[in-house]
Amino acid sequence: MLTTKQNLNLGFNFLQVSTVYRTLLEKEMNKFDLHYSQISVLYLLWQNNGLSQIEIAKQLQLSQPTINKMIKSLTKNEFVFCS
């Protein structure tokens, strides 16, 4: 069983690693004009091709205007195609 101090250290270390990972990931994604939040939309569409923006918003628990903006950007950069 971990002590409170060990739990805090473990949590802090995890936070540091995840911050570094996200920073490096965002740096690579910027090369393709992608943003971190768009990855969840792309992954969801990869798993469930043909979802509507309403369905995406519900599954990701984001507002429809937010999803609409993401989809417009992804469409502009030819990551997704809307029919």
C-alpha cells in the first residue's frame, strides 16, 4: 500500500510525463495544422465512419458549435470529407 506522500509523488510524476508527451505531440501535430483536441474527433470517425456532428458532440461531450468548428478545420485541411 502506498503512503500519501508516495501517492502524491506518483501523481506529480504522471502529470510531468503527460505534460511532456502532450507538448511533443502538439509540436508534431502542428506540422500538419492539427490541434490536440481534433485527435479525438479523428479517432471517433475512424472507429465509426459516417457519424453526424450531433452524434460526435454527444459522444465527446462537447457543444455542437465546437464540433462544427473542428470539422470545418479538418475538412479544410482534407483530413475528413463531408457528404
